[in-house]
Amino acid sequence: MGVILYVMVTGALPFDEPSLPKLFEKIQKADFHSPTYLSSGVVDLIRKILVADPKQRVSTADIKSHPWYCHLNTDDSCRIKETNSSQSSGQRPCRDLSFTSTSELKHIIATLLASLRELEFAAVVSEGNKIKAHKTTRRGVIGLTVVVSKRDGKSFSIDIRKGRGDILEYNEELQRLMQKMNEVI
């Protein structure tokens, strides 16, 4: 259960080593790193679940009564307010990101393409308002899809969705992309 929770909140495995002996050693010692963006509540719960001695681990009932579990937020999306040009989610990883722009559609698409290509993504436009992009990173290939749609007569909604790949790598690239997108936000 602890490994699954860790993967759900980080997008990576808690125990990761290139050699099997070192990997087994880490698992036996329950030696894992907690990323700094995780809340203290979820770190506390993961530490109570990922205990080497099975007799010392918390029970399912204890997990369900843990404060972090009891106050789960079911909204997975990270959102940017219309007037905010920085990622409002802080360092919490997210899969989806939405923001609006009053720029012209052609300008938005051109800026997105230029920004993605500057970040070394292979990007293509389809249907005139959808961009599919992918990039090879140190942890493998990450992908994303951007859809630009008309909101009203004056603005466009820009929705960025994670495709395949490591969530932490994706979030690093997403932050870089958002810095470049300040022009159209």
C-alpha cells in the first residue's frame, strides 16, 4: 500500500537503484527519499506504511483514520487564475494545467510551438488548435497535449495535459514552459 501511495503522490518509485543488491538493501531498510513538495501529512503516512518490520506498520484502519487520509482533496487539477502568470500549485506536481489568454489564436499557437521547440520538444499542430509534443529526458520520454479553445468572444482557454512519462520530469518542463508563456497569459 505504501509503495502505491508513494507512486500516486510523486509519480516515481520510493526505492530505485540501478543494481538489485542495492535495491533490496534499500527495501529491507525502508530507505527512501521524500520529495520536498509533499505535505508533512502525506510524508508522515508514507513513513508509517513503509516500515521494514511488518509488525510495526500501521493497519488499514490506522491509515483510514490518519489526518491526511481524512482530508483528501479530490481535485487533481492544478489551475492558474486568469490574472496569475505563475503556477499557483507551488511545487505540488500536477498532470493538468489550465489558463486563459486574450491573445489571438494564431499568436497563442505560435508562441506555444516556439516555446516547446526552444525547450527541445518535438511538437506538431493538429486540428488547428491542438499541439502534441514529446521530449526525451534523463528518465525517458515525456509527452503532453495542449488544446486551445475559445472561451468567449475575448479569450481562449489553454489546457495542458500530461501524456506519458515521469511526473517530476514533466513538472520541471511544465514550469519552464510556463515561464516562456508569460507573453500570452
